Amino acid sequence: MSMFLEITKAEYIGDYRLRLWFNNGEMRVVDLADKLDGEVFLPLHDKSYFQQFSIPFNTVEWPNGADFAPEYLYEHSVRPYDIDDESPLPSAAEPAAKYGE
């Protein structure tokens, strides 16, 4: 039986990066800096707006309705312990914004 992926919790960790917790028990980090293409994502280029996400259903969503499918976020993210010291993605950071629990 397959499980539909859902985001259960998310934290902003800097620039265009989010730490995400999925309903399969995994925690992953995604960098959306090069994924913000298209008109709906234009407001997200402002980092203060980017931080205004919430999890109204099963994924992160911004006030203008922009969102990404949980499967897309999973496929474009990495596990923090897979990040080497040269990577721009941090393995740990103090969150500036946190949603879900």
C-alpha cells in the first residue's frame, strides 16, 4: 500500500531554504532559490514574503496561493546528513519561522 506524501512541519532556515518534515518520518532540506519561476512565485523572491508560508493542508503554501506539491519538494530535497561541509545547505540552523507540530 503506497502512502501519499504530506508535509507535517516546516521551518525557514535561511535564504530560500526550508527544513521539511514528511509523514513518512523523514526530515529533509530543500533549497527553492532556482525553483521560483513563473508569475505566482514572483512575490516569493522577497525573502521576507518567502518566510510567510503556512501548512494549511499537506504542503507549504504562501499567502498568494503559491505552493509546491509535497512530492516535488521531496524529490528536490536532501536529507541533512547527506549534506557535506561544502554544500550551501546547512545541516542545522536556528529557525526563523516554524509551522506545524
